[in-house]
Amino acid sequence: MKPTQIKSSVSVAIKARRPVFLWGPPGVGKSQVVAQVAAGSGLSLVDVRAVLLDPVDLRGLPHINGEGRAHWAIPDFLPKDGQGIIFLDELNAAPPLVQASCYQLILDRKLGEYSLPDSWSIIAAGNRETDRAVTSRMSSALANRFIHLNFEVDLNDWVSWALAAGVQVEVIAFIRFRPGLLHVFDPLKNEKTFPSPRTWEYVSDILKVNPESSVEFELIAGTVGEAAAAEFMGFLKICRELPDPDAVLLDPAGSLVPGDPAALYAICGALSRKSSMSNFGRVVQYGGRLPVEFSVLLVRDSVKLHPEVQKSRAFIEWSSVNSQILI
């Protein structure tokens, strides 16, 4: 399931008060989707790394009350009130005894004398056993307590997220140009790193701090691997030779229109970030000189980033001419 479907499914499971397990390879954004669901629903999020727990950590420590009887002091991360999500990340990487200690919490919403408040939900996530990540086989008794959802990477979902999250224009444009490099994971190869939604976000963060050219390739290669980094650096060279977006907006009729698809992706990304109510007429004017698929891409991205441009005269006129393309 792509991320938008995962988010919708998790929201349904929360309303139905059923626990969910998200399966997917490393770096695809499982924990980020859970955080987005919590934020979008106004829920608190308690992120528990199950792999770091000991079996006693969930039950708590015994103590003697005033009557001389032993009671359990529950861990502070278990909620007493409010509403939210307990996220058991990397649950299947935890030792079997830790997984077993989760049984009662997941199925009965209890741990000894502790009861999970009705307004809290349980979501877990982990890598697949075939990914050769650190995992412990989940017992059928625990697995049968979950709704299981398989997480898949989706280009359109990632681009929508990346635009909203402020990922660098060059990274978004490159992934559009080379969508096969959004996520490249081969569990049979012993690679230290590989292209994934997570590591491309790291690349964006690296570009934002303007690294010296002498170390730029090594930093990116150490993030997404040498092969992907080599392609990205070639793409970056094209991007850096493009006309300045501000200059294009000053002269949309006379500015250079690239012929290379890679450069077209890049200039569309840069102009969409610059779009506004005051300049959208010039954006559309330049877009009209592009191949139709890039013209549509430019307008769609501009609308995603700046919804107010839909009220502009330029957008209304453009959409009336291109209504069949937008369907």
C-alpha cells in the first residue's frame, strides 16, 4: 500500500480500536507516516523503541505499598489519560521475551494492574525478515493480534510530501527524472547505505548547508551510495547551469527554455517555489513555452505549494484552456 493508503487505513483502525503492524523495508518512512497520522488527528504520540526494552521495562518495577503488599510501578511512558498513539517501533527486532511482554498490552490493553486508556491506540512497525535487517521472528500468537499492512514507496506520494516539507528543488526534480532511484534496496547486497526516501531527505539537508565542492560528492555518496550519487551530481551540474528563476520571471518570453528533460524538471521545480499571486501570470507565460507535460507539472506544483494562485486570472484562463489535461 502506498503511504496515503496506509494513513487512511491506520485512521480507520484507530477508530475501530484495533492494533496495526506496518511492514516495510528500511528507510521508506513508516515512523513518519505514524507521526503524520497522529498530528493530523490531534493525537499525542508516544514513540517506544521496543528493541531497546528489557522484558521488565513494560511491566515496571515492584514496590511495597502502605499495606505491605507488592505493586508494580508502571513505566512513565505509558499514558494515564488523554488520547493518542503508542507506537512500538522495531517491535519485531526486539528479543522474543520483550515481544511476549507486549502480548497483554496489545490484545487486552492491560499490563498487570495497568489499563491503557480507551482513547489510546497501538501501532507497531518493523522491517520484513527478507530485508536482512535485525529482526526476531514474531510468534503467531503476537502476529495474530495485529492488522498487517505492507508499506510501499510511491513517487507521487513522496513528491507531494517533499514539496510540503521543503525538500530541495534539485532533489525533487532528480527523483522525478529518475524515479527508479527513489528507493533501491537489495537485501542480498551488503551495502552501508542506499537510496531511500529517508536518505534523499538527508541529501536535501546536506545541500541546504552549501558544502564545499571538494567534499560534496563524498557526503552524498555516503548518504545514497556511489552510483546514485554520481547520477545526482551530473544532474546537479545541469541544475546549476540553468538560468536564475528570478531572471526567468523578469523575462518569461525571452528566457532560455532547456531542451534536456533533466533541466526541464529542475526549472519547473525552481519556478513553482517562486510562484505567487503577483507573478503567476509570468509563471504561466513561461510555462506556455514548455512541452505540455512540463507546463502542467509547473502549474500543478505551483498550486500545491501556493493554493492561493488558483484565484489568479492567469490560473483561471490557463485551466479553462487546459481543462482536459487536468482531469
